[in-house]
Amino acid sequence: MTAAVTAELVTAARAGGHGVAAFNVITLEHAEAIITAAEAAGLPVILQVSENAVAFHGGRPEPLLAAVAALAHAAGVPAAVHLDHVESEDLLRAGVAAGVRSVMFDASKLPYEQNVAATARMVRWAHARDVWVEAELGEVGGKDGAHAPGVRTEPAEAAAFTAATGVDALAVAVGSSHAMTERTARLDHELIARLRDAVPVPLVLHGSSGVPDEELRAAVAAGMAKVNIGTALNIAFTGAVRERLGADPAVVDPRRYLRAAREAMAGAAGHLLEVVAGRPTGGGQGAGRTA
């Protein structure tokens, strides 16, 4: 199957009243686990490579993007490749040159007017190359390592930002937080609905790993179309590696514990794919403790 594009998957999710899950990729095992889970569920998926992941791999985006794109092309379900949380304009351009068709340009740390100007400039550049652009208005909590439940996006400002920048999707702050390891976030569903009505483009939920299943379902029902998940897979990965090495400290072949990590990530991803798609899950909330 030819790799899908993020724009089509998000548009279809929004039109269908469900969500599409977007998982962050750090290693090849992450990408393999995500594709395995999506194929088992028969659901589309977005594989995201962040600026931080590129930095981890020596600052060169092409090798990781090529590997992820190869898996997406070979997948038995629609799978798109997306650049996530890109602050560097050079990296954005390099990713597009490498074949990426969608990016999340992140100027949210800048004051509002500077965020608008920088985002609008990159949107014009990207649209001239048929590249879909997501942006973020107001910093979603957690980037400084602290849960910031008070951060919220105002609908009127979101509408003005979208009109001024021409973005194709907007990540908004509604109560989630990046890098949460406990699923305790409570979202403002009334605000999500107001944002959905105020903004003409799809809404994106960042920091979804810390959001319980029923909160995620309600967020999608209220208007979230793209749901970003990262830490959930890392929790599953690390837990499986710790367990495998603890059970047999003499293990030195990384395939012995990376296989367990990949299987654990596939399980976590599969559960969350079902939740975001609005399907019933057999294990309930307990099945998503590592998600």
C-alpha cells in the first residue's frame, strides 16, 4: 500500500466524527510496533518524528524518516509520516526535501504576534510545496517538565490565529500535558466544543498519554480529530526492557529485550488506536495503564 498523507487521514477523521492516532517514533522498534498495532486493528495511523528524535539520531533527519517511510509504504493500512514539534526552519525544509508531506511547526514559545508571523511565513512556504501544516497556539503544559493544568486556549484567539496564519490544523491547550507518566489529566470538554465551533480547521490534542480512556473518547466526541501519543509507548518500552533484563541479567543480545519492548509498545498502541477511533475495548481502563 502506498503511504497515506496526514491531511487525508485527519480530514477523514474529522468528517467521520472520530479521531486518528498519531504516535511519536524514536527508534525503528517504535515504528514497527505502531504499524503492527495499526494493521491488527485495521485502522489508519500517523507516525511522527519530532525534532527531539532527530536530535537523538545526530541531527540528521533523513535516515530515520527513510526507515519510517519504508514501513508506512509497506503497511497494510493507511499510514502517514509527519514531522512533529519542529522549531527549526532548517529542519522543516530538510524534512520536506526528504519527502515528508506534513509538519507541525512549533513557534508556541514565542509571544503571540511573533508566533503568528513565524507560523504564517512557514505556512506560505509549505503550502507552495503542497505540505500540510499543524501549529500550536499557547504552550501546552509539560514542556518545562511540569504539569500545567491551568493553561487553556481561548476560542476567539484560536480563530484569529488560524485566520492570520492559514494553518491546516491547530493544537490547543485544553488540560492535557506533555510527558505525563500517570493517566490523571482531566480535559475541558466544553472548551473543546467551543474551539471546534470557532475554528474552521481540525483540532489536535497533544499530551494524550496522560489522558484516561474515557476522557480521550469524550475529547474526540467533542471535536478532537488528531490525537498525539508519545510517552505511552516509552513507558511500555522501558517497562518491558526492565522486566526482561531483571528476569535474566545475563542477557546481552539486544534482540532478546527489544523484541519484548516492541511487543509491549504494539499492545499499548493497539489499545489507544481503538480508543481514539471510538471502538469498544475489551480490557477497559486497566488495559491502558501503560498507555
